[in-house]
Amino acid sequence: MDTIAAIATPPGEGALGMIRLGGPGARQVIASMIGERELSPRQACRVSVSDEKGTIDEGVAVFYPAESSPIGEDLVELSLHGSPYILSRALARALVRARLARPGEFTQRAFLAGKLDLAQAEAVCSLIRSRSEAAHRAALRQLSGGLSQAIRDCRRPIFELLVRVEACLDHPEEDIPSLTAEQACAALRQARQPLLRLADSFSQGRLAAEGARIALLGRPNAGKSSLLNALLGRERAIVQPTPGTTRDTIEEPSELQGLPAVLIDTAGLREGGVDGAEREGARRSRAELGDCDAAVLVIDAARRPEGEDRRIHDGIIEALARRRAPLVCALNKSDLGRAWEEEGLPNPVAVSALRGDGLEELRRTLGGLLVGTQPPPVLITSARHAAALQKAASELEEALSAVEYHGARWEDRAACHLREADRALGLILGENAGEDALHAIFSRFCVGK
């Protein structure tokens, strides 16, 4: 392979910056930058980096020989001061004898060298992009091999069943005990269940990786903007006693029980509207009602409900119930008294945006509805992995149908579906992954990783 080089730290000024060199000529490249000084394997050495113009910087270099390198090839990591000028000039010197690395190429070489399987390699990118405790925890678990082991556990019964079926088909003269149709159906159902459980965790895993959009909905003057400010801990939205102050949606990033979230303050919903701006705000609020991952229905608990209140609230509750999206009813202004009853309201929580009462309970309730109180040990955070698991489960369902339909002559018809199920799971680990698939995966990485 070529020797590659890249800046491995983010753009901009910083205390330190790093250049990585990888490949069979990495030692020769670094020697051209620091002179003939010998670098001891896996030891930090102070070096002076120069080019034809003179000294570039004083820094520290660490050399990892191929046999102990994380990428399976010679690797040098050169730390310099984090000046964009220094780093670009040092990189230009390296590129005299190396080429610029493609996005994710260092990690791709680790995968090709067998240091990581593909699921672990993808976890490197997820770890870099993690923005919350939940995303960080899921990426670390995947990088340490938790997902890979779960996939291998799912493959084992499928592979064992396939081996037994193919042995009976290929060697009918041997005295190999065959499975009855009933035994095959039981084995297929049992093998399918863990696949479905893993695939179902993608709804939680996606939220952990990408974050949840949480809309604050309700009638005008219920305290949605005040609740947004209270949850954020700062005055983000304008609060006025006049109903209809909020005319547009306001989005702010936050964190909820270790989960990345975007809180969305919306315009109040009421029948009609005093002007075009309010009607447009209501339209955008209803759009968020259809797009959000979860919602908080903010109710003015101190005001006696009227018919329009109940109609608006019932419409919000029914719309989210149809989508099976989590909903919490925040009974706001509870410090002023309670004119609303909790009965019939989903997940009611008494809060006071003014005093901060009930905010932690609101956060816990929302977090529990979104990711559960006890998330599974392995979360599927990648759409590619979820699709592969669904594919494998679908193939097992087809194999089950073949057994039930064809009875005594099910083996040859079911065997092809078992092979496809095993192949789909193998693709998660990188088995038989084509060049186009690898390019699509590693192109999402940053350069230098």
C-alpha cells in the first residue's frame, strides 16, 4: 500500500496538532522531516522538524512498528504546536514522499489488516461524533466488540442449522439424523427472536446517536416558552403575559438523561387565529406534531379548562398516539393551584416553570419513555446494521414458511434462505464487503482517522 499522511486534529488554532503517517514508508518519510535520528518503537522522542526553508517546529514523535501498530502497518504520530501554518507546512513536507490520506483511511487499513471488524471500525466514527452519554456508551460498547459478539451469537444457531441441513442434502447415504418439520420450525423461530430484539433496539439507538426532537405543544399562554427557558437554564425565548407571543418555532440543543435532544418551542394552538402570522405559527406547530420524536403537552393547570382547551389537547394526544410517539403532559403553573385533573392525561407531571418544581421528574419521565429505564446492553445505532438484521430475520421467516408449506421436502428450499440470513449478518462484520460498500462507510470519517 501507499504511505499516507494527514493532519489528525481539527482545523483551527490549538495548543497541539497532530500529523499521522502510515504505511511501509512511514519511517523514511519521518526521517526526511527530522533527519536521520532513530525513533525507538513506542517511545515518545523529542524531534526538530524542518524542510528546505529551515526549522518548522519542535515536537514529539512516536513510532509504532507494523507488528504492534493499530493499523497493521508502520505508523508515526507527530505532535506539534497547533498552528495551522505549522501543521500545513509540516504536512507539505511529508507529502513530498507520501500521499494525502483519504477520509477514514487509517481506520480502513486497520480493518483490512484484521485489527478491527467492520462493526468496530464504524464505532470509531460513532465515538468521534458522540454528543451525549448515551451515544458515547453505545459507541464504546460497539468498539469493544459487544455488537460483534451479539452478531456472532445470532449467527451460531443459523450456521449450525444450515450445516445440518446441507449435510443431509449432500450426503444422503450417510446415517445423519435429519430434523423433522416441527423441529426445524422450532429452531427457526428460536433463531429469529434475538435478531428481532436487536433490530428493534434501532429506534432507541438512533435517538442515542442522532438525538431526539422534543416539541413543546399546547394552548397559548400555557407557559411553553417559560418551560423551555427553565429546561435550558437560561432565557432563550421571549416570555410575555399576552397570549400568542411565540409566532415561530424555536429550536435549542439540550441533553436529557444522557440523551442528546433538541427542544422545540412552538406557537400556541387555538381555533382560528387573529392574523396570518399566528395562523402560520399554528401550521408550523402542527408540522412539528407530525415530525417530533416525542412531545410535551404543556397545560395551564391553574386555569379551569374550557371546551376549546379539551378539543385542542385531545387532538394533540390522539395525533401522537397514532404515531406511537411518547407524550408527557406537563401540568404547568401548579404552584398557583390545580384546576385540571390528571385523570385521562398520559404521563402527567406537575411542574412550575417559574419555580423549577417538577423539572427533574419531567426529564426522567421523558428519558424513560424515549430510551427506557434500562436500555439493552447492545444498541443498534446504524441503519446499515438494522437493515442487515431485518434482512436476516426476513430470510428466516421465508425459511419457516418453506418448512410449513413443503413439509417433508423442506430442506433444499429452506437452505438457500439460511445461507442468505448468514450472509446478511456476516456483512455487518465486514465479510465479503465490496469496495463500494467500504468506500461508502469510510468516506463518512474525518481525514486523519
